[in-house]
Amino acid sequence: MVFAFLLAGLSASAGRADIFLLHNGGQVRGELVNRDQSPRKTYVVKTPAGGQVTLDAEQVQEVKRQTAVEMQYDQIRGKYPDTLEGQWELAEWCQENRLSKQRRTHLERVIELDPEHTGARRALGYSHIQGRWVTQEQQMTENGYVRYKNSWVLPQEIEIKEQERKEKLAQLEWGAKLKRWHAWLNTDKAGLAQANIKAIDDPYAANPLAKLFNSPKQDSRAVRLLYVEALGRLTGDAGIDALVNASLYDGDEEIRLAALDQVVAHKYKPAVGKYVQSLKHKDNAVINRAAVGLRQMKDPSGVGPLIDALVTTHTFVIDQGQSGQTQAAFGTGANSGPGSFSFGGGGPKVLKQPIENRDVLQALVELTGGVSFNFDRSAWKYWYAAQKKPQNLDARRDSESK
């Protein structure tokens, strides 16, 4: 280095130094002499030039401790000339000593002296694009992006992210409240807890309320019905989705029916798709509950899937060691083949049994205005196909007449 000799005789570990930032915007650098003073009334500072300055404590806004290498930088920086070569060499010294902030200052001075200095431009994050030097910030800004929490996003994304943040915070707050009220239900504050839960009308409460309702630690029926009513008052999908699931899978019939009443009252269209999907469930009981849901929703789109689910085949395992005892193993769906037996070398007997689903039939009769072919799926399908033909024929005649 041209100025390497300037470092000779300088000790990076010699002495200590601090930066005293003043309220008026100024600063003083040097070693604090009266470090042990308590309470602090003054700062007596020994400057690098050997002088001494006394600062009143009220003058000082902040004291920043300097590292040994920062002290060394303060000693040598004034000895580098303000030329292209001098500022570049000092920037390189800062890089070697990991002084990134100071390095940037000298790199910026380099490109002031030589705007086309490739090394300084690259070090400052510039790219040479279409004949000009641009920073990443310039590129992103020109492409319509803005800085948001250390990342580049489109302006419309900020609104979405802020809404997500708002929802998350609101749900956390509701989670804490509900947990507290839930604990009160078994104390002398039970009345207040019930009143608070009955007053919930914020959609952001839906997720934490649904989690509490579905908690593995089952509460009493009365408490769970309280949660069903609370979920039913909310407009958010999360709450009604929890009720749809409860109407299908909850082990308490009263809870299932109460949940279904809320789903129907909301005329919640996504429930129809969930009930149709559940007509293929392996559990015959769930199939019939789904049929009840479709009947209550009165949606004609459920007719076709209900016809397929009139008779479903399910598999049962008979334990030969306990005569007459069976255990459901898995379902094979609405379109399975006829009932059959299979045997495994002395093990349990497997029975495939077609089952007529009465709730499915009742749903079909009501949705079709009283039509009934009992459990004759073929007759139902023939009739259903015939209902569609007049519409197709009328549409064809209309197009031909035009």
C-alpha cells in the first residue's frame, strides 16, 4: 500500500475511546477519564490530540463505545488524501478491518471523483444495465416495487400483508380472551364468562373459538352448545366450517343437530360440497349424516350424488374367536360390487355388506318433490337422466327456430 507506513507505530489496542453524541448534534471523541463517577454529573474526555474536555451530563445524548479498530481508523483516516487513489485505498483498508459503514463513505467519495469506477460501483451494489449504473433499489422502484419490512413488494401486497398481520393479532387477542373465559366456566365467574361468550360478534374470533370447540379435552354438552351458538353468530367461514364438520363427525347427536341448524340458518353454500364429498365416506353413519345435511340445505345439486349413495358397500371384520361380534374395518364406497366373504388362513373373517341408506332415500324423496323408486338405483338414474332431456331438447329447438 502507498500509505502502509502510516500504520507503523499505531497500536490498535492502545488506549480506549468513546464517541459522545451531543443533544445539539455535535460529537466529541476520546477516552472517558472519570468512568467511575456515580451519579453521573460530568464527562471528562481526553481527546486523541492530548487535550481534555469536560461535558455536562445534560449535554450528552448518547455514549458509543469505540472498538480498537475504530480508534485506529480515527487516527489514520485524516492522513489519506482526498484523491481517487487515496479514498479507494482507505475503502479497501476498511473492508479488511470490517468497517462496513466507514467503507461505504469512502466508496461513495470514490464515485464522486470517478463516476465510472467499476470497483466502487460494484462494491456499493450497482449493476451496469443498458449503459447506466443502477442500484437494486433503483431497479425495484422503477419496476413499481416498494420496500416493506426488509423485502421488496408491490404496493397492493402491502395492504394484503397488513390485513394478514391485523387478523393474526386479532386472533391472538381472542385466543387469550377465550382461554381466560373458558377457565372461568368452572368458577364463580361462570355467569360472566357465558355472557362474554354470548356477546362475541367479531369474525376474528372464529378461528380461536373453533379450536376451543374442537379441543380434544371435551367440555360438557352445555358448554359445547354455548360454543355452537357463538360460532353460529359469526360471519366468518372458519366458524361455519367448524360447524359443518361437527354436523358430520361429532360424537354427540345433540351437538351435531345444533351445528346443522346453524349451517342451514346461514344457507352456507360450501357445506353442500362438503356433504356431497362425505357421501363417499367409509363410515356408513357419516354418509347418512351427509344426506341429512343435503336434505336440510335443499340444494338440487345433491340429487345425483345421493342416487349414487342409496346403497353403499361397507366392510366388516368378524372375530372368529368371539361368535357374532363384528367390527367395521373400512368402507369401499358407494359404487362397490355385491357383498362377498373372504377368509384369511384361520384369521378374522372379512364381510363386505351392501347397506341401504334410509336417510339418503329420504333426502332424495324430499329434494325431488315426492318422487320415489325406493332403493332401486337404476330406476333413479333412469328417471334423473330423463329429467335433463327436455331441457336439452328445448334448447335445441330454440336454436333451430332462430
